[in-house]
Amino acid sequence: MFSTTTNHHRHSSWIGLCIACVVVSSGLAGCSSSAAPQVRTGSQGRVSVVAAENFWGSIVSQIGGKHVVVTSIITNPNTDPHSYEPSANDARIMAEAQFVVENGVGYDPWVPKLLASDQGHPTVLDVGTAVGANVGDNPHRWYNPADVQIVIGQVVHDLSALDPADGTYFTAQATRFNSVALASYNALIAAIKARFADTPIGASESIVAMLAPSLGLDLITPPTFLRAISEGEDVTVADKETIDNQIKNHLIRIYVYNSQNVTPDVQAQLNEVNAERIPVATITETLQPASATYQAWQIRQLQGIQAALVKSSAA
């Protein structure tokens, strides 16, 4: 995606305006003196949750079930979370939340700026912090099954702190989410790894670098290229030549690309891959369609990767 640094500085004045609107409309509500989560309830006794992105929102919604109301801010598949400009309404929604989930790792830096004005002090789950990611690391943690498990555990913990009476319910929901909702997802990951381990693949950006290890696939695209495309930076001539060689000499068995971020360099690679009849699999940055659950979205993409690998092995 686009740069996580330069794009956001130029949006700071807009975020400031959003914050000002919320401060005025909220009447500068008093701050809590306690660092511990406040036990609060939202609409009809449910915990009010705001997720910066809908993939995390989907997971929280399924774990929270009937005891949460979840609002995801970024739901449009064509929206770039890196350079998103929050509206005054987004800031107002955030200010009313009891529990906020942000991706962190530089992916959605507009969230802490909005939270800075929040007089209600919501519980905040920063995914990057939860999984131990540092600034500069790959931010696409929802494509890492191990990180998703960490987030699930933290969601249960935080919801239980906000709504202790329903802690057992949240634990049961998480268990069901893992054993039922993610069953096909986990089975596909295991099946791909069992059959196609160590298969060399190419990719358009760093999202795939989070997923490939769990599938046992050998992503041989230069990491510097993957990062450059993801961050909207210039691609080096050396990386282009390396990838051209990998494609022309069929050193990769399939090519996986993010259809929401097709730059001229990625399009050129797609043209080369198609000319060489190398199977292609498509993934997206956010839920596609926006109404899909996290698991349905991921399963569909894993099936696409599996189908491309099967086609490649038959060639």
C-alpha cells in the first residue's frame, strides 16, 4: 500500500479538525482517574466496540456475540487504510466507544490521533503491540494465523474486563470461533502445507510474506520489492531484474497479488506471468466483499492459492 509516513503527516490538520469537532460536541466530559478498564455497557447493555478495520471488527463481533455492538470504520474495499482521512463522524464514533481495536505497526496512525481527544478513555487493543511487532515490521498481522490467535485471546481478556458478568460467554465464543468458524480455514492451511511445502512462489507485496510461512511456501520475491510496493516506495532496478528472471525462467510456480494495490510495476509482472502461463492467485487488503466474515474471506483466498498450486503441479 502507500507510505505509512509521508501520507499521514499531510492529513494531520484534517485529523485535528475532526478532534476539535468531537471536543466541542462532547462538552469536554470528565476523565477517569483509574488506569484499569471501566466496567461500562453500551446500547442495551452491550459493550460498544469500534474497530479501525473490518477484518478485526469481524473477529471481535463473533467473539463478543450478543454482548457487543461492533462498528468498523474502514469497510470499503477500495479504501487505503494507510492514508485514510477520518471524518468528524468517525471521530465521534471513536469517542463513544468503550473498546477500540487498532492494527498499529504504522498501518492506521490516524487512530491514536483520534484517541488523543477521547475523554472517555476506552480500552484500546493495539494489535501490533499485542503480537510484539515493532515500528517498521510488516503490519499485515491478520494474515498471520499465529498472530490472529494472540488477538483472539486478548479480545477475550479485554471484553471480560469490560463486562465481567459475561466473561465465561466470551471464552466459550472464542472456543467456538476456533473450533467451528476457523475449522475450514485451519484445514486448508494444513492441506496446502502438507502437499506443497517448499514450493517457490512470487508475490506482489508484503501481505503474502505474512501468509506464506504458515502455508510452508517459499516466497522468493525480494523482500525489498514486497515492502516497496506495500509502502508506495520506488522499486529498484535490481529487484525488477531479479523478478523478471524468476518469471521468465519459471523459478516461481505461482504468483500471488493484492488486487487492491496494482501499481504499474505489479501490472507489468502480471503481464509477464500471464505470458509465461504461470498460475495466478488473488488476495485483497480488506474484507471482500465488505459483508463477508473474516473466515469466509480467508477461506476463499486460500482456495484460490490452492487451486493455483494444483494447476501449477499439473503443468
